[in-house]
Amino acid sequence: MTKIPERLLRQRGRHALVDGIPFVLPVDSQDSPALMAVFPIDAGKAAALLPGTELKPLRLWGDRGALVVTVIDYRSTDIGRYIEFSIAIACTHGARTAPRLLPALLTRPWGTGQYVLDLPVSTEVSVKGGKGIWGMPKHQASLDFRIGDRTVSSQYDLDGRLAMRIEIDKPRFAVLPISAAGANYCAFRGMLMKSSVYFTATAGLRLPGTRSARLTLGDHPRMAPLHGLDIGSRPLATVWLPTSAGTLDDHLEAWFIHFDQPPETVPEGLESVAGLGQGQEWPAPPDPALADRARA
């Protein structure tokens, strides 16, 4: 069981003002349903999408890694309600090449976490805070979160085009208590930025061997790198959290991303967040017909 650090608990009820965004500490969320699906991918091809030299895809067996899709309906936060759609590659951090599978079980020695490739959210203020403070690749997009009798799904549209849709079968029971921590690695301003989150939930799980999740990739250019990852159709695991609570650490780490030769492309920087406000308006919802056509 993972506990929230005492340092964060001592902050409870105190206040912060960062980039003009007011926070009541610690930075947390409550009453937030979520889904997660983990799919096997080609680890060698995934390595080409990781920045620098010290992030490496987590290899589970052979040359198979993991794509992690997590969608959270944040219903109660300091910055209002929004949906967050995370697309990430499971990874390790460090100069050493990690053995297969072991870093999934012993996370701390290997710096195990996920490198976030894309992180659309519903609101402008979430982009301003997530990217400007923690370096997360947030941008505003059309998102939904649909809870049905048998399935839970989310669709991500951008510029009137389908980016991704994920649907999972709802487990019959969701009674497993979870208390865990996770590490997110993100690239911003030419730096690799690591943030930590601590969460508690009651979960329902479906393990490998079934088609308990269905991933649909759209034709938006942001999805082009994913089309080459040889994503398996059968998930390694699906997780349904009817409700969850999370605490985002206010401590983060950052390293320069370095190259063998001088880089020729200027990375996205503070100019992408400097003019953002604190809007909480959502774009129009995604168009289900786009996903229907992509699956046809």
C-alpha cells in the first residue's frame, strides 16, 4: 500500500497561487470515475518515440512493451470539472537497460512510470496548469466519458477529426481496494519532467486473454506515431474505477534532454502557455459518427 507523503498531508488547508491559478493544498481530486486499458506494442518502435537517452520502453516479454490509455472524469478539483485523456508508453528511467518484466513489479529501482505522448483535456485552465507547472503535454480537445450498463467509453476528437476512442467492458464487480503511486514523464521546454501522483480507489479488473477493451485509432495527424506501434487487439489488462481520489505532488524533477548533435528543432516552450486564461468552458462533444466510420 502506498501512502501520500507526510509533507503533502501537512499542507492540507493551506493556499498557493501559481501562474495566477489559486490552489487549496494539496492539489487533489475527489469522486472521479476512470478507465484504463493496457495494450501490447512493439517496444523497439516505441523507443523511437521516447525523448533523450535515459527513458526506455518497459519490456514485458520478447520485444513487447505497453501502451497505457487512461481516461479520468475529474468531477471535483481546485480548477473545476474536466476530462483528461492520457495516451502513454510504459517506461523506465536511467542509464541502465532494465530487465524484462521486473521493473513492472519493482518500480522504484528502475524509475518505472509512463511517458505521456498526448494529454488532451476539456478546459483551458487545465492546460495552463498542467503544462505550465508540471510540463504535461496538455491541450484542449473534444472529449466525453460515457458510463453504460455494460461498457465505459471515451472519445477524443480534435479539429473535427477522430483521434482515438477507447471502450472497455465493465467488470461485474469493482470491489478491489487500490492505494498506489505513479510517475509521469513528459517533455516540455527541452526538458524531461517527472511528476508523481498518489491515488486511492476501488477497482474492477479484467486480465489478459479477453477482448475486454477496444481501441480505435483515428486519422488525425497526432495519432500517426501510434499507427506504427503494432498495437495488439487484446488488452493486457483493463481497469474500471467507479470512483477515485488522487493527489498530485507539488514536487517535480527535471533534466535537460540531450542529443549527440545540436538539435535543429526548437521544442515547445512557455510561449504556448503564457497567454492562456482560466476558462472552464468545454468544446462541443465528440462526434460518435467519426468513430463508427473508423471501425467500419
